[in-house]
Amino acid sequence: MSPPGDALPRGQAAQTARAAMGPVGPRFGGRIEKAKDPRGSLRRLGAEFRPFRARLTLVGGCVVAYALLGLVGPYLMGRGIDRFIVEKDARGLGRTGLWMLLAYLLGNALQFVSSWLMSELSQRVLKDLRRRLFGHVQKLPIAFFDRQPAGEIMSRLTNDIDAINQAVAQNITALLSSVLSMVGILVAMFVLDRWLALASLLVVPIMFWFTRFVAVYTRRGFRDLQRALGGLNGAMEEAISGQKVMRAFRRSDSALATFREHNAEVYRVSITANTYALLLMPLTAVLGNLFVIVLAGLGGWLALRGLVTVGVIATFINYGQNFVNPLRQLSNLYNTIQAALAGAERVFQMLDEPAEIDDGDPGRALGAPRDRNISIAGSGEVRFEHVSFGYRPGLRTIEDMSLEARPGEVVALVGPTGAGKTTIVNLLTRFYEIDAGRITIDGVDIRALGKAELRRRLGIVLQDTFLFPETVLENIRYGRLEATDAEVMKAAEDAEADAFIRQLPHGYHTVLSERAGNLSQGQRQLLSIARTLLADPAILILDEATSSVDTRTEARIKRSLARLMRNRTSFAIAHRLSTIRDAGQVLVIEQGRIVERGTHAELMAAHGAYHQLYVSQFKGHAL
């Protein structure tokens, strides 16, 4: 505790109080999370530091040393008062002052060294943990990402690692030194005088209770403040991102009213939170002064009766002040440590997720060659043989499906939303494993192939193109990283993207903005096609690549796709049926089954499910 009169300025006091409260949780407005298995999380987290036992021992030694040195100064002060001030021995007093200075300097130096060593060690461990976690994420199956929102995964990579960092790098040495200081001070007090020590123990619970009381309400106030700030930020984000819609429907006044409501709530909650935060330091000072008054009063009474010396009283007052700081720290470190254990538990849960097995398994593929390093170099004939699959047990998405796609043929997949069209693609790419039947490419069961080898032969052009905030050149090169600049430009020419690329500010070296916002939808699609052309896959998968562009751009993309599909087995998921009139085979899928198959002309003449879909889509237009 700070000595009397050593109060912090109001702003600094509030900032210190907020910092002392610890994190409010990994999400805005969330409560302090606790690990379901704190011992298990602590054990696994400790195992991460096991290779650095020698460094940890050195840190522990430094902490013990500076905690003990913290006891030396008050003791020397009391000894100096009794032996040298009373006896007016200036030389002895000077020597005592030098020893005190040396003890404080050495203690501060050891505290710095231990903090630096622990910080460097924790960052090394967290760097390795972060690397392992991110590397493991790259190996997880697609099913994991379907279950977990991207924000949740990002939270584990950032917030949870940061929670561990705060506890380990900043607070472990503080926790250890606080415990050692409190134990050491209690032992020293009882050695010096048991009556003054007992009086100190009577005051300590009162101080602890008041400090804990204010800390709880301060944390609650700042949790409410974070919740209110989350609502305010959400209102502002909606108003800014939805400007066009808001103005088109004349809702500016409504957005302003919502903002004012949230802003008023932040104002009200902020006052409450900061009031409690500002109350902590003055209350701590008052309690510290009460502590001093009790020790001085009882000590003075004992001194008048010759039971203690003035130096012992001074030592006790100093110890008492030094005892309160660790006490307050321990109550505040509790939340930080709880958040760290909860974060560690979530990190280890993700590390425990089974990784996607990439190697082929001929034992699972009936009729496949018995070679672990099997590869295929055929023309791309694809067969589904009585394939069944369900994302959840007992609920089939694909039921006893058989189909054949010949080299150079375009197979169109049509049907209502949820019929199973995308599932067929997921099974062909082995994003998910089939439950029954088998899928072959050129006669080889795809389960006998390594997934890298399988996906090397597949090219995918999606409706929503993902481009990186890199140069145009590097985005196209993503299809084949070893490609030369000339090969990249040739792929762009074949995709009819070269002309618009050269009109960009820096041509092929133009850096795209986030999500390629500086390109049109059609330009992004052409870059995606160029990227796929460069990869030169044997099998092509198209997910309605022209549905979000104008007619003129659609014509360019169709010409580009025609080059891309030439001599390749192609699967086209079609929502706009006008785009698949020339498909060699149209498969109509309903509830996971193929209900019709044939060419466009054959299915139109049959007046079945395809005819109904087509007529409903082009009602009022000439067919």
C-alpha cells in the first residue's frame, strides 16, 4: 500500500484500478470465463514450459531473492532507529542507510531480471503454441470449419493466446512474489513481536473485505460498460455499412435515435464504472492509514511500557504497508488467471481436434492398387458408384447415387436449394468422406489417393471469388506457385483478363484491396478463371460462375470458361438454367437422388422435373 499522502492523480488512479480489475472476458460484455477443468488446463500449460525448467528455476530464484530483500529494508530501518539514532551514532546510521540502499537497488534489479526472463520465456512458449495452433488449423477437416464460426477460431488464435500471455508474462512473477512477500512479512512480524503481529492480522481481513467489495463492483461496472460499448459499436457499424439502404428508405432519423439511446447508456454506465474505479485508491489509502493508526496506537502503548522499541514499531508500520499491496494484487490476479486457464482450455481443445488424414488408404478402397504413393495421370473420367452420405448420422443427404462423367464432357447439376448439388462436389474433393459406395477417377478409388494428389487434379471456380490483398500477378500465380511471369500472363490472356489487367494503375503489379474491392465482380471472376487455367486441372468444378455479372461480362466469362473446359471433365452447378443448354449431360437432383438425366433437349421433351424448373424460371419468355 502507498504511504499516507502518496495518492495517485484521479485519472491515473482510475486507469490503475481498471488495469487491476483484469480482463472482462474474451468477448464484449462477457463474464469472466472459467475453465471447466482448471487443473487439467494448468497441467497442460505447465507442460509447455517443461523444456525450460532451468530458466524457470532461475526466475524463481530471482523472485525469492527480491522478495526476501524487500524484508531487509524495513528491518534495517528499525534497527537503525534503535541502535544509531537513539545513540546518536551518525557513522552507524550512514552504514545502515547504505545497506538499505543496496538492498533496495539489488531487489529492484532482481525484479527487473526476473520479469525480463519470464517475459522472454513466455513469449517463446506462446510463439511456439501459436505456431502449432495455426499449423493445426490448416490440417483440420472442412467439417470443423462448418461447425465453428470464423470469429470463434480467430478468438482462440488471438484473444485466448493473449489471455494466457497476460497471466504468464505479466502476472506469474507478481503472483509468486506477492505470496512470498505476505508469508515473509507475517513470519518477520511474529519474530519481532507477536502482539503487534496479532493486531495486524485483525485489521487485514477488514482491508481485504473492503478491497474485494470495491473490486467486484468495479469489475461489474466495466463489464456493463463493455456491453454498452458493444451495443454502441454495433449501432454505428450498422449505420455506416448500411448507408445506401438507410438513405433509400429514409431511416437516418431512426439511426440517429438509436445511436443517441446507446450513447446515453454508455454515458450512464461509464459514470458508474469510473466512480467505483476512482473509489478504490482513496479507500485503499484510508484503510492503509487505519492500519498505520492501529499499529502506531498499540505500538505506542507497548513502547510506553517498555515492551517494544520505537524501531520495531517503525518496522511494523512499514511491513504493514508492504503487506496490503500483495493482498490487493492477489484478489485482482484471480480473474486474470481464470481467464488464462479458460483460454488455455479452449486452445488445447482446438489442438485436440483430429487433423484431416491426407495420405491415401488403399485398404479402404476396394479394388485399388496396393500402393501407398499411388497417383493417377489419366484423362479425368469420374464415376459415382452407389454413393450414400449424410452430414449427420441417420440423416442422408445423398442416397445410392450413381453417375458417370466422361473426359471432355460437361455435367450440369441442377435442382432446388438443399437437393445435394454442393454435397456432390464436397465428396469428389474429399472435403467429406462417403458413408457407402465409392467414387473413382480413371478407375482409381479416390480414397486410395493422398488428398493433395487428388486436389491437384481438381480446379474449382466459385460464384464468390476469393482474392488475396496481393498483386494481381501473385493472385493468379496462386494456382501454381512455381509458374513464371510469362505463364501467368498467358493464363490471363486465355481467360480474357489481360486487357483489363493492363489498364490497372500498375498492371499485373497492382495490389488488390481487401476482398478485391477495387475490381468489379466480373473482373474478379476472370482472375479466378485465369488462376484455375494456370493450375491446369484434369477435372473442373464450376459453381454458377456467371450468375452475378451483366450480360456483356457474362459473354466474356463464357468464352473464357469454354477454353477452360476444353478437354476437361467438368461439373457445373447451375442455378440459371440458360447457362447449361450445351451441357453433354444434365442431372436433376432432388432430395439427394438423381431423378432425371439427359441433355437439355431430351429433358425438355420429357416434360418432367427439369421442364418444370426451366418453365418456372423463364415464364413469360420464349423457350
